[in-house]
Amino acid sequence: MTVAPAKPAVGAQRAPTPVWVRATRVLGWLLMTAGVVVGLFIVYLLFWTGRETDAIQAEQLTEWEAQAESWTVDEWEFDRAAGDAEGIESLPQSGPVEDAPDPGEVDEVIVDPEPGSAYALVWFERDGTRIVNERMLSVVEGVTLRDLQSGPGHYPASADPGQAGNFSVAGHRTTWSAPFWDLDTLQPGDEIHVVDLEGRHFVYDFRELRSVLPSDVWVLDDDPLGVGGDHWMVMTTCHPRFSAAQRLVAFASLQEVPQ
Amino acid sequence: MTGLPRWLRVLVILIAIAAGVVVLFEWVFPWVEATWYNPSLE
């Protein structure tokens, strides 16, 4: 049989709480609050930011759908719900679509996109199967913090798709929908498909991956690997995942150089 | 708040927490992220 402790008599005064007990209590609350804030920050980075990017990407894919209607490619069927473009295989590769300007004659994108607006469509394939990202990616113009919140961004000073030089694209490895989360899974021979604002379809062959320092801006040079060739595509992203200590760089070259 | 009914105190606390989360997600966290941004080679 247990005996319940006696209740203090009515009117009896409780002993004052020692200062160190109160200080410990306050410290405990502060630490718990800090832990909750840090936890919320992780939720913000890993989940909340992705919601915003997904919404912008969906909006831009709608723009691409409307844009595709002005192209003269009959087989273009844009399945926005799947974030896919059925019939994309029928698009001519590295060459002009019907009645579209020849990339060899027009060496730059005629439509000058505003920073943060849709610039190109990009997707990755290996033996006809989508890799790296299941969805097509709407690349925006610019690589500022705000631009990359919309999706992968085109370095404004770099070449346009299919143009001589280095067509360079940056994208988040983690956070903001992580478009380049699996960029390290690319293997030599994989295809990188690019459609510009005029509907021209280019295919780049992936060459190799390198991890470099964030200050190694030489990767954006016209001939970054110094092996010749003047139609490069370079994609940069943070490396390793959840760290900005290095940059992962994917080098690719145009499959067919426009004549 | 000791004079308030219990349900009203709980409501005030929940509203304060919700407002705090909104402030964190809309202003504080984006600001923290911007301070980390390294524009040299994204």
C-alpha cells in the first residue's frame, strides 16, 4: 500500500524557486525554440522551396505549350500534366524544324528573353529512356538567386543552344525542386536534348563529369576542356549534395554541328 | 492572460505560433538563404 504525499496546507507559502533553476528553465526553452526553428528551416529548404519551383515550372511548361503551337511541327503534342512532350522523337535533331530558321544561318536566339523567363527546354535520355530528371526542365534566363528559384538558369553571357561557344546552364542540386539532383548519374554517350524558343531541337552528347571549386569559372570558357570543338554545353550544380563546397560540372558537345 | 478563458489563451498561442511560422518562411528563411548564395559559379 502506497501512501500519497501530504498536500501542503491551505495558505502555506511555497519556497521560492532558486535562480539557477529558473535560469536553466529559460535556457531549456530557448534551446527547444532554436531546435524547432532549425527544424522548420530544413523543412523550408527541402520541401517548401520545391513547391514554389514546381508551380513556376508548371506555369512555364504552359507557356511552352502555347509557344509550341506557333511552331510548325505537326507531331508536337505537349502533355503538360505529365511534364512530357510526346512525339518529341519526331523533332529533327540539331537541325531546323519546318520553316524555322536554320541554326547555321541564324546563330543566336532571335527572341530575347527577360531574366527569369522561359529560355529553353532541356531533358536527358539514355537509349530513349528519360534519366536525371523524369520531367522536362524549363530553363530560365539568368543565374541569380531569384532566377534559379524558377528552375535551371542559362548563364546570360554564355552561348545560346546550338550556337558556337559554350551553352552554360546552372541548376540547384538540392532545394528549389533540385532539378540536377541526379546529374552525377550521367554516363558518356547520354543525350541532352535542348529546344530553344524558336522550336529548334538540338542534341548534345554527354562527355564527362568534373568536380571543381566554385571559383573555377574556366568551365564557362568557349572550349572549357581545351580539346577543340566549339559547340559545348556545360551544366553546373552544387557538389556534394547538401553542400556548396564544390561544383559538379557536366560537359557535353553538340551531336551535329550546324553547317 | 491569466484572466482569459483557457480556450482563448490556447487560441492566442496558436495564432502567435502561426504568425511566427509565416514570418520565418516569408522573410527570415529567404534572407538567411540569400546570405549563403555564392554567385561565382552556381
